Amino acid sequence: MQLIQIQKKGFQLNGETVLLLGLWLTGIYAYLQARNFGNLSDIFPRFTSGILVITTTILLISKFVQISSGKADAPEEEANDDEPEKLVYLSFETALEDHRIIIPATLFAYIGFGYLIGLMWATPIFMLIYSFWTRQSWYMKIILTIIGFAVPYALVKLLNLRIQEGVIL
Amino acid sequence: MINDLLEAIGMMDPVIIGFIIVGVLIGAVFGAIPGLGGVVAMSLILPMTIYLEGFQAIVILVAIYSGAMYGACISAILLKVPGSAAAAASIFDGYPLTQQGMAKDALGIGAFSSALGGLFSIVLLMVLAPYMYDVVLMFGSPHVFLLAMLGIAMIAVIARQGSTLKGLVAGSLGLLVTTVGIAPGSPTPRYTFDLIHLWDGLSLIAIVLGIFAIGEMIRLGAKGTIVEPGTDANSGSVLNGIKVSVNSSVTLIKSSLIGMIMGAIPGAGASSSNFIAYTEEVRSSKNPESYGKGNPAGLVAAESANNATVAGSLIPLLSFGIPGSAATAIVLSAFLIHGISPGPALFNDDVSFTFAILVALFISNLVILFVGLLLVTRIGARIVAIDINVIIPLIIMFAILGSYAARQNWIDIVTVVLFGFLSYWMVTYGYSVIGFVLGVVLGEIAEINLRTSLLVSDDLSIFYSDMLSAFLLASVLIVLLAEPAITAFWQLCDYLGIDVKERMKNI
């Protein structure tokens, strides 16, 4: 009687696989790069990247095979709980309503503008655009925009943060 | 000792009490705002303390420190955004309570546990003050390394709630992230891609804000509400929160001890202590799977530990003049500005001065109790009822500005965004964010002390040669191996068809 059984699974490329591949490559890179560090500086990076590579390798292999216990009277385990992710095609209008798209998009725009013109000016613009997109009332738009200016301004005055300048301004 | 204590209490005049109240309030507000925290508040107040007497200056700074430790849990509980890394573990059970419409309970637990954790550690410190000098001297680099290893071993414990392998992926990634930058004790730049902005490594607060703030805001936007649909955000009871905390008194005392010990170790800090206390609570519980879903004991453990850290951190500061964190470094600055020298005398000849600081800290925790239970709980529950489309941009703003405020380094803003997306991705596929953050928090401490230990001794026996290090090493091995060994044993017996329990009955 076999202690364990190994079954092949069909390979599925999904978000988790991409994540694991990315982490696996990061671990490999980190481990190889650590060879260039001398003077005891390589020990910890090798240790941590080694664990990362080993664990991600095992998880990636599990995407191809399923390992289960080999007891004869054991109930049949589910073959695969990694259902292939369904691709959902969004229309532009639907995408505009999806926070998972709009929040990252506005965030990138906020940071990009902040880098160019200074966070002190980009923040109220971000607050205004976000409140327009989420259809806030007119007074809430004003309040959020004012907060978006007041907070960075306070940080400039109290903490001497240099956020009133950007690459362009 | 009694005379010294009475003399210390006699120093508590109305002006000092006023400074304590103001300090706690300032600390709580700054602590609750993600990215700011107690250090920023203390930095702002320090120049103004030049005009005060030495004792007044130290009292207000310590009160801010204590208030900020408590304040960080407010945003952690209500919005899943820790005010500082010291409250990151409070999210795991505090936020689910809010989602279940029990924000008042959670805030009540946070205030009560913070205050009681702080009070317990202060009383203990007063009793043990004459002996603490020798205890602190016992902890060298190998011991601190093994303590960090113990914390890292807890990753495996936490990860067992889900997938162990996924937990180890997350934990090892967290550890790897801490290796970016100039290596400790060596001029070797690691993984900096020739960018000078990466020489200081990645900011812990930026990582924490990214993981919890940005990631959570994306999830919150998709979900539409903080509180579960059909749940009343204003339900719950502060009194219930107090009762729960009292019922978890063993957890509270244990976690306070952990916090105090971790606080006494320079460099360990509150961000480590609340995680260690939380993971220890999970490990020792009979229902570990209930944690992370709104188990009040988890919140009690995290909050009592981080406030107890404040008292613990005063030990190396007052004994040796060694600040263990940025906050205590600011307190040390106040000492030096006012011509007060920390050292053994503060625990011998001038022990009444030390007791006065502890009494002030004691009163700070009473103020936290009062403010937390009567004020914050009333306001806090209303916050979660606010439209999330108002909360989301505010949190994003504070996360971006807060991360930049620490070092004025644009890499920190990139860090917040990248780790925010990584967090969303990881949580979607069941990777332990707790494990990741634990790795980030403990990685630097582990590496610095490993390196120092290996420089002191080429022989690895430094990690088991004395009683303390042998005990710590044994603890690490037990945490890592005991449960898998026991599980493997039962599985083997099951496979071989041996009923161990039946055989034990027949013996």
C-alpha cells in the first residue's frame, strides 16, 4: 500500500500562479545576487531567499501535481480546488464603477501628479476628482478638497516637509 | 522604597497632572493618524520643552509616548489601518469586531487593555526596579537573536491557521524585504540597484501602511462598507468590552509581561512586542482557528503588550542611557537637554526621581482609560458609519503623506503603493499578511544580532552555551517542531491502524 499518491493535474495559469512565479524569480535573483555580498552580509539574504525559493517551488509543483495520502479506504479527495479563474471582460462604463480599477488608477495619477507638481497641490486635486467620481454632494466635495489642502499644508508648516515643490513646479 | 514612592507621589502637582493629560491627548491624536505617530508628536514638542523644568519635560514626552501607543489602535480597530507598526497586530481581531458591528466593544477592549497593560507593567517595574539593572545585562546579542527567532518561529504557528507553506512564503518574503539597503555593520549595499534612495532600506511604516491601508482600501471599495451588511455600526457596548478584557486577565498579564520584556530589549520595540504577544496567545489557545475573526482575546493580547512596552523601554534608558527606539531617543534628548544623566544612580540614589516618572506614567494610563472608555468609544463607532467613499480618499491621503513624512523619500511612497497591491494579491489567494509583517518587523533585529553574535564568536555554541540561550533555543525548536511531530505521530498511528488511546486505557 502506498503511503502517498501523486496525481497529475492540468496546469492553470491564474493570478496565484503569476504571484508564485514572481516570488520564485525574486527568490532566485536574491539568492544569486547574495553571492556578491561579502563580510557576513550574505548569510541572512541567502537564508531568507532560500526558504522563499524552496516554498514557492513546492507550491508551484502543487499546481501541476496533487499529493494525497494513500490509504485504501480514505474518501477520494477533491481532485482540484483551483478552479480556473474566469476572465471577465469589462466595458469602459463598468470599469469606471469598479473600485478595484479606479482606486489604483487614481492612486497612480495622484502620485504621478504629486511627483510633478508637489503633493501639496496634487492632494486636493485627488480629493476633488475622487469625490466627483463617487458623486459626493457639493459640500462634501468642498470639504474633502479643503482637507486635501489643509493637511499637507499643516505638514509643510509643522514638519517642514518639502511637498509644495515637484519636478515641474 | 515606600519613602521613595511617597516622595514621587508628592511630586505630582496640578501642573504635572495637566502636562500628563495634554500629553496623552496629543499622543492619542497623533497615534491615531496613520503615518504620524508618537515620534512625530514628541519631535514637535521637544523644542518647546526647553522652557520647562526637566521633570515636566520628561513627563509630557512620556505621556505623549504612552498616549500614542494607545491611539494607534483606534484607526487599527476602526479602519484596519494601524496608526503605527505598534498596533498592527491589533488589526487581526480588532477590525473583524468592527465589521461585526462591535466597534464599541473593540474600542473598549483596546482602551481597557492598553491602560491595564501599562498599569500592570509600571507596578511590576516599581517592584523590580532595583533588580532590573542586572536582568537587562543578561541579554546579549545571541539572546536577542534567539528571541527574534522565536518570534519568527511563530510565523509557522500563525500560518497553520491557513496553509503552512503559504505562511512560510509570506514570512520569508517579509524577512527578505528587510535585507534591502546597506547591510548592518558593513558598507555593503544589497539589492539597491545603484539607487542611493534605497541605501536606507525600505521603511517599515511605509510597508505597514501599504499592506494595511492601500490594500484594505481597494478591498473596502469593492465591498462597499466597513460593517457587514445588515449590521448596526452603532451597536455593541463599552461595558461588554471591559467585561471581556477582565475575563481575559490571564492573557492581559501574560501579554503585559511579554511587552515589558520586549520593551526592555533595545531595538525590539513595540512593533515586535504586540506581534509576539498576539502569536503567543494564538499558540497557547485551545481554539487557535478563532483568531483573526474577531476573538477579543487577540485584541487584549496585542494592546496590553504594546502599552507595557513603554514601561519596559524605560529600563535600558534609565539604567544605561540606551534608547531602544526613536521615541526613547527623544526622551533621552530631553534628559540631556535638562542636564539629567541616566545611569545606575537613577535606580539607587535618585530612585525617587525614577519612581516619579513611573507614577506619571501610571497616571497617563489612567487618563488613557478615562479618555478611551468615555470619549473615543463614543466618537469611534460613528466613524465606521461614515460613507466609505469619504473614508477611502482620506486614508489614501494619510497613507501617502504619512509614509513621506518619516524620511522625505519618494521610495517610501512607491513602497506604500507596491506593497498595497501585493497585499491585495496575497490576501486574495490566502497568503498570510500577518506572517509577512512579522517577517518584516523581526528581520532586521534578527540579522543585526546574528551578525554581532558571529563576530563575537566564530563558534555556534554561543547560541546554546549558557542557560538563557539554551532555554530560548529549546523554545524555538519546541514551537517549530512540537506540533508537526505530534501530528505526524498521530497520522502514522492512524495509517498503521494503531489506536493509541485504546492501548493507553489498557495499560
